[in-house]
Amino acid sequence: MINQGLSSLKAYIELLRPPLAPMDIAMPAASALLAVYVVEGTLPPLIPFIIAVFGAYCAITSSYVYNDCCDIDVDKVGMPSRPLPSAKLSKRQAQSWSIFLFLIALAAALYLNPESFVALVAATILASIYSAWAKRNTPFSWIFVGLSYGLVPFGVWLAMEPAGILKAGAGIHPASLILAAMICITDWGFTNCDASRDVEGDRKEGIPTTPATLGIPVTAKLVALFWLVGIALSITLGLVSGLGWIYLVAAIVSGGWLLWQNGDFVRHPTAKRGEEFFYQSANYRAWLFAALIIDVLFRATLL
């Protein structure tokens, strides 16, 4: 009984995609710190900061779990050891887990700012459209998931610094829109790398993702375009936000490294290389946002 319980707990955790956790935590943490630093020149209160970061993490992982509930047939081909295709958890258990995570995110957003709640609802709707309909009906389903993920840092920003629409605030800062656009566009690249590693299962199930429809070579070049634009936006974000050399150097160096890796993906457009680049992209995001966090902490406390 104990072993079965531990196995179920491990499966629930696996649905959260732990390898992506550094990225999924660093991004909302950086967004919350940047929002208060840019608007007020200081650091956010600790409790609202923790609530915003945890709520965003639950929102992100809720969409992961729901996506797995919609992709059981595909994962049976490409990733049969995952919790749902391997029957470590039932679909109903996973759906309940997704709803629980979403309710935590919902409570956090409502507590902090109703504007953040609106952003969360919009992001959830877009992510649900991607998982339940778009992925199986159009090669351009990544548009929905990118828009959804781009709303996450924007929602976190609103949680810390309201725009003044539903709660008194300082207005929508240009940096918040640049941040949202950067995450949206880079997620188009990120999602297409993910689809590249699943191309065998998608083709078998007749799912028209971009790699399954246009091929991985074309997808790799499309991904390069998205990352090129996203990295340019990451540098623009630093300039508009008044960040210092720590962030800007990290954005340029890590961005150059990622483009070099993307070039290798273009030269070797295989499902395996797509999977490697998928995790390299996640690490890039984690490093970039870690640098942003360090830069904000340094400038807010020492300058």
C-alpha cells in the first residue's frame, strides 16, 4: 500500500514536468521582481511575491496536466512511460489534479488583483483550445499556446503592479508588453521543438502539427526565426526596463549560445535533436530569468 501511494505521488509530480521547473519558477519570479522594480524602483513585498510566483507555477503546470489528458493516444507512441499512457494514474485523476492546480492559481490571482484573474482566465481558455482542439485540427496550433504562455508574465506583472483598469494602478508599462511578446514568440519556437520530438506519434494519430505536416527541416528554420525575434526582444526588455550589465550580458551571451544550438538543429533536423533543443531552450529561459533576478536584486539593494 505504501509503495503504491509513493508510486502515485511520483506520478502526480511527474505530470508537473520537473525538468521544466527551473524555467517555470524563474519566469514568474523574474516578472514579479521586474514589475515592482520598474514602476517603484524597489523590491516587492515578500508574501505577495510568493503568492504570485506560486500561483503562476500552478497555472502553468495545470495546463501541462490538461495537455497530457488530451494526448494519451499520442504519448502511447512517443512517451509510453509517462503517467497516463502507462496507467500509473487514470485520466480522471489527472483531470482532478489539473483542476486543483488551476483553483490554486485562481485563488492567488483573485487575492492579488482582479486584472491578474482576467489574464489567468484568458490564458487558460487559450491553452485549453490548444490542447483540446487546435493541436488536432491545424498545423498552427502553437499560436494558441504561445499567446497563453505570454499572458503568464503579463498576469504576474498585473498582480504586482495593477494597470488601473479594475484596480487602481500605474497603467500598462511598455516593458510588460515586451516581456509578454518575448515569451509568446519564443514559446512558438519552444512548442514546435516539443512537437518535433513527438512527430512519430503525431503522424501515426493523424495530428497535423507543423513538424508532422511540413516536416522537421522546415520547422527547425521556423523555430530559428522565432528565437531570433525573441532574443532581440530580450535585449530590448533590458534596455526599456533600465536593467544593468548583468542581465544584458547574460541576454546577449545566452542568446548567442541558443542561436548556435538552433543552427545545429537546422543542420540536423531530427526528432532527437529537436528534443535536445527543447530542453536547451528551457535551460536558456531559466538562465536568462535567473540573470534578470540577480540584476534586479543587485540594483535594487546596492545601487
